[in-house]
Amino acid sequence: MTDSPSPKTPLNSGGERSLPPSDRGNEVKVYHYLLLCLAMITCSSGGCVFALMINIASEGDSISPFLLASWRLMVLEIFQMVPFCIEMKFCCREGCGREEGRNVDNGGNAPPLNLGCSPSHYLSAQIGLLCSGVALGVHFSSWVYSLGATSLTHSLFLVSTHPILLVGGRWIGLLAGACRGPTQLEVTGSFVAVFGGGIMTADVFLAGPVSGNGIAPTLRGDAAALLGAASGAIYLTIGDIMRRRIPTWMYAFPVVFWAWATSATAAGTFGNATWRGVDTDSFLGWTNPEFILYAVYLGIGPGVCGHTLINFLLGYLSPLTIAVSMLIEPLLGSILGYYLGIQSPPGISTWIGGGVLLWGLILVTGGEKLEACIGQRQKTDTEYRHLKDITKSEDVTSCRSG
């Protein structure tokens, strides 16, 4: 007589027991979490480096924030060119865009990432890549603008509120009948986060401390940071769909190109940027000895070792783990800014409101994952009861035949 199958060990398609697959269908190693820590630190330092470049520019000629964003994206695009060409060559040769080292054949336990990406399929995805790139360009341009118009802490906290905006988008989708509504935990987290953001704005009206680069919190800068969060939410939504069928570099390279084109267009329209020379009004100004080290770091650090690395880790760690970890960015970035001398200690309302806002973001981020876990548990229990009924039926049939 065999033991009844456990809910934790369901039968696979071949009738044999198998361990449940991991969230992403790949084995998680310790170094994956170390890489996540590296991504957290490099991403958190991006705002500080931008603020340092704004400080340097303010000592001489002013620099357009849109041009500054285009510098960062141009350098990142240069570093992504070689891996993009390699991945594109592999895709054209094999007719399939599976990434090297990615566990695609996982025994049918979990759907593989980046299913076939033939050249024709990749060409048909260019509209989506264009929309994602424009959203990313607006995100960077508005965020860098906010760094020069409000305090570093306000900018970092408010630009990280995209989960709240995604919840608002779900309400709109629910009213339109296009998707499900947000969970109760997501709604609660949204209200908590909005309340925390309201507390933070008190520093705008109170005579709070001025940031180290002479910038106090302003409604104009806070609004720009929120615009960056909104465009970031659009970028993440499109990217979540596109990344399921397009490998990392084949997705990132065209998206960053369109993001650069968006910020460069804004720099040329509102800042009179040119291609002449390497001054602060040139698209090649990042090659100026005064800025080149900062620009290269932004490309390698927050660019490749930050956001591109996060795209890679999504194949191994759950989105919840990564999303919650990246919520530390505002706090860590503010601390780094203080020690670099570009951010004086924020006012008490910023610390209190920031803490409340961060807690709300954690609730929002965990809401969807909690619902998914409950749904998976219910599905597993249903399958277990079904298998148990089948086993009892077979035992009864065996006894009668005996």
C-alpha cells in the first residue's frame, strides 16, 4: 500500500512525484543575494552622483537636467552594445532568444522565460520597446529635474512610489473591465503611503533644513518626482510583458536607446543642447574631464550593476524579494547623500512621513504576492483532495475485484 500523495509533492504529468518548482524555475544560490545587495547599493548611489554633478555645474555654467539624463543613458547604451550584439547574433543564428545559462528546460514544472524570440518576432516587438523606452526617458528626465528642484530625500522617496500608482491603474482597469482590482492589502498600503507622503510635504511649508546643495523641498520638485514615478510605473508594466519573451540585452539596448532619444529631444527643445564641443550644453559633455568619471560610474554602477543586474536576478529571485529590497533605496540614498555632503539631515516630518510611506509601499508590494500564495495554496489543496479521491476509488475497485 502506498502513501497518499502530500500537498507538497504533487504528481507530475508522468505520474511521478516531483518537488514543487522554485518561483522562477531556477536554483537560487547565495551569490544571487550578494548580487542583489550590490544592485541595491549602486542604484541607491545614482541620485547622489547626479546631485554631485549638478553641484559641479552650478559652480560654473548651469546644465539642463534633461541633458544630464541623456548623458547617463548614452554611457549606459555604450556599455550595453557588445552584449547586445552577441545576444542578437545568437538569436539570428539559432532562431531562438534563450539566454545563455538560463534554465529553459525545467521538466515542465514551470513555464520557461523568454520563449522563442526569432528575428521576425523581435521586429514585431519594436513598438512595445519604443513605448517602454519613451516611458523610461520621461522617468529619468523628470527625476533628474526633481534632484535640482527639491531635496534629495524627497526626490528619492517620491520617485519610488510607483507601486501606489500601479494600484491606482488597477482600479481604472477594474472599472473598464480589463483586469482584476487591487487586493485589500494593496488598498490599505496605498492609503498609508499617501498619508506618509502628505506628512513629508510639511517640510515644504515649514522652515525646515535646507539640503547640502542649497535646495529645499518644493512642490514643483516633488511633482516632478511623482511624474518620474508615474512614468516608471508605465515602464515597469510594459517591461513585465516584454521581458517574458525577449532576452535581457535585446530588451535593454533598444529601450535605453529610445529613452536617450526622449531625454535628448527634451534637452534640445528646452535646453538648447548641441553636438558641438564637450561643454555643459553638449550631448558629449559627459566626456569633459570634469564629468567623465561620474558619467562612467553612472553607466557601470546604477546602469549595468544596478538595473541590468536586477533584470538578470528576476530569473532567480521572486519579484517580491527584489521589489521590497529596492524600497531601501530612498533611505540608503539619503544616508549616502548626507555623508557626501550634498544632503543635510532632513526635517522631522520628512523622516516620519518617509517611514510611513515606506511601510505603505511594503504593504502594497506584498499584497499581490500574498494573494498569489493563497491562490496557489487553494489550488494545491484542491489537487490533493482530487488525488485522494482517485486513490480511494482505486482502492475500492481493487477490493471488489479481489
